[in-house]
Amino acid sequence: MANSFQSKRLAISHLRKMGILRKGGTLTITWEGFVFGSYARDADIRNSVVIQKKPNEDCIELGYIIVEQDDVHKRIHCRVRLTRTTKQWGGFRYYFICPLTVNGAPCLRRVAVLYLPLGEELFGCRNCHEIKYPTQVFNKRHSGYDNVKRSLIEGKIDKLEIGLREYYGGIKTKRNARLDALYKEKDKYPI
Ligand SMILES: [Zn+2]
């Protein structure tokens, strides 16, 4: 059971904002001051992931380094498939497909956020990594308030997304309307 604040998170909304989903390109994300060896000399390398997207492929490639016991650096390269749905008023909504296999069964969940908890090697969905939902909403003035709020909304989104498929003949279902509202609310709490 991991805590969402001890995990690196990769949000599809960030990739979309940086423009690499449609056009392709390379993006480096660095988790500044992150708990993973942020005091170390090579903290930037340990805390970064390089994301590559080719224009005509429905996947991204991730490259990053994890630090094992005895300070051994391990280089990880993996691919994460992407999928998208058509929004009612045009445009696409993108998702990661969780690349993890748990107990021999591929997860394949469609998710908006992937996590890499402390001590794990691969990014995966909240469910596979057993990321717990925060139960406590801090006072608004608390510095962690936005993180908790965003995490709670993401939890609701994940629950709705599981099992949700394409729109039925273009009709906006109640679920999709709720989902749109949650995505809008989430945008109020940027990373
Ligand atoms: Zn998963």
C-alpha cells in the first residue's frame, strides 16, 4: 500500500498541455525536491523521466533511472500504450493504458494518471500500485491542500473511468457529464 505523496505521478493532462500527444516529441519531467534522494548529487537524474512520443504511434516511451539497494542505478525503458475517446463537442480525451501485469493478468485499465511509488520499478495505475486515497482534507491554508484535493478528484475520475467505454451513439451519458465536471474541477488544482 503506497501513499500518493510518496509516488511520482505522470498525468496525461500534462502531456497534452505540453503538446506532445498530437504532434509527438520529447519531454523531460523532473520532480523537484522529491523525496527520492533529492539531497543526492545526481538528484536531477534520479528524479527525472524522459518521455518520447512518435507522431503516428499510440504509445509513449519512458526512460528513467531508479536507485536500488547499495546505490545501484538501474536504467529503465518501457512503453506505455495510449488510447483516446472523442469528446462530444470535438477533440479527443487521451488516456494511458496501465502497462502492469498483476498475478499474471495484464491490467489494461484506462487511466488519466500513472504512479511510480517509492521502491517500485514501473509506472502503473493507482489500482495496481494500491495507492490509497487520502481520507483527510487539509485546511485550505495548508500547503498540501491542493495536492489532497486533486488526488481526491483523481480518485473519483479513476473510479468512473474503470468500465466506462465509448459514448452510446454520441449521447452524453450521466457518467460522462459527471466526468467532464470532475476534469474541469481538477484543472483548478494544477500540479
Ligand atoms: Zn493497473
